[in-house]
Amino acid sequence: MIGRSSTVLALLLLTGCSMFISSERPIPPPPPDLPPVVTPEPVVIPDPVPEPVVEPAPVPEPEPEPQNIEPLVAVVLSDRTPAYDDVAAALENYLDHHEVYDLSEEGVTARDIFAEIAASEASAIVAVGLPAARAARRFSTVPVVVGQVFNVADSELLSDDVKAVGVLPPMGLQIDAWHEMDPSVRNVGAILGEGHEDLIAEADKAMKERGVKFHYAIASSDRETLYLFNRLVRDIDGFILFPDNRILSRSVLNEMMTYASRHRVQVAVFNEPLLDHGAMFVARTVESDIAQQITVVLDKVLSGKADAIPAITPLTEIDIQANPEVLQRLGLESPVDDLEDTLAEAK
């Protein structure tokens, strides 16, 4: 019995050990090698760079009012038409000493007039109109300022001693006035003779700045002008009739105005009588502005600053007169006072 008991006890001990071992959790395998932890470099955010302070562009100081011209100045008129006479009258406010001469006076030649001017020891000459400008270019022995001449480059008038003042009001002011009457105008045409590159550039720049496309053509005769106009009128809603008598005639002008009215094309002109032929408005110069710009040029010439004077000094003001009948026909309202008051705005 002792032997059997020992055997049973041994079996129980073995069974207990077996149960103990099997009840323990299995030992997990060692973890794999992990990559080293890399601490990222700190992100350095630079201080914001302050935007440079942009100083506003200095506002150019307006040119001072021209001082009256003290030396004797000879004013030579082509004739006594109001356009020339009014300029001579306006010049009286700026010239302390002056004499007026009329080339159209009977019994007097241009040579005689300029001989008299030379004897008077005038310091400069203002030639108003093309005949006066041509005579001054030929006979004058002193500096000349030309006014009221549209085709100033056609006759080779300009030189170091002959300067000119513009004959038309600023194109920018004209388009501004046009948009007051009809803001929808977007295509404006014109036909000119040769030699007006500066005017074309001025018109193109002024219209681009105001959202208007400029359509232009160059003609060499009145019949070519009519042909080009009939082609151009299909692409435009406005037309500027420049006073270039080299490429216009009365018959062609009448046909153009009739054709424009039929196609509801608005026509801007520079001569008031054309309002009666169906123009929508006339853009006129201001005599006091013409006189003031002539005085500016004279002052520089007599001060020895002729090199700083452009060949043609532009005008700065405009006077608009609308045609109420045409505005009504086009369904447009006439602005206050029919735009008869002078805008008188600087460039």
C-alpha cells in the first residue's frame, strides 16, 4: 500500500506541474528593432517684412498764369473774319504793346506789311490764319507764333523760329462731352489728309482711355473721302468731321451728312454752321485759351527758351454746343443748358 501510495503521489505531482506550466501565459517574442526617433528641427517663421511705404507721386504744380508781354508784338491777321478778329481781341489782355495788321486790306501787299513791321522793331509776330502764317514764314525777321491753322504741317511752316498753337480743342474733353450726351458711344471714326500723325495719336490715346475705339482713314481727295466714309460708316456710331479742306468739298460734305443721318451716325464738327446740316454738336475753341497759349509761347521765345517749346502747343479748353433737334431725333436728352456753357477744363 505504501508503494501504491507513493506511485499515486508521484503521478499527482507530475500532473500538478503540468497544469501549472500550461496555465502560464506564453512569453512573447522580443520586439523588432525600431528606427530611432528623430526630433524634427523647429520651423522658424521669419518676421513679416513690412511693405515699403510708397510715397504718393507729387502733384505737378499748375503752370503759372502767363505774364503780360511788354515788348512790342505785331499781330498779323489773314482777314477780318470773326475767328481771327476774336483772337486778336483776346490777345489785347496779354500784350502791353501791340499793333494789328490785316493782310486782306486793299492796296497793301504782304511785303509792305512786313517791311513796316521790321521798321517798328517789333520783337515777335503772331500770325493768325494760313495766309498770314505763310507770309510770316517768308518775310519775318523775328520769331513767329502761328494760330488758327489746321494744316500747319502741310506748308512746312514750322521751324526753330516759327512755332504754332493748336487749332482744335483737346480730344479728351470732346469725348467726355460726347459721353455726357450719349454714354453708349463706343466706335468713333474720322478721315483726315496727310500730315496729322500727332492728331491721330492724340485722338487714339484719348479714346482708348475712355473705352472708345478709334477708326480712321487717310484720304487724298474729296471723292476718296466720300468712298472711305461710305465704307467706314457701317462700323461706327460716331464720326468726327475734321476741318481739312484739302479732302472736303461742299457736295461731298452734303452727301456725307445725309448718309450719316440715314444710318443714325452721330457727327461731331468744329464749325457752327454745320449744325444746320445735321451735326449733333460742335466743339469750339475758346478765344481766351488761344490767346493765353500764344502768350505762353511768346514769353518763352522772348526769354530765350525757344528750345523748350514744342512745335505745336495744345489748347486746354473746349466749348460745346449741342443740336437739340438731332438729340431729340436720336432719342437723347440734352444735358443741362444744351452744353452751351464752356467746360473750360485743364488738360
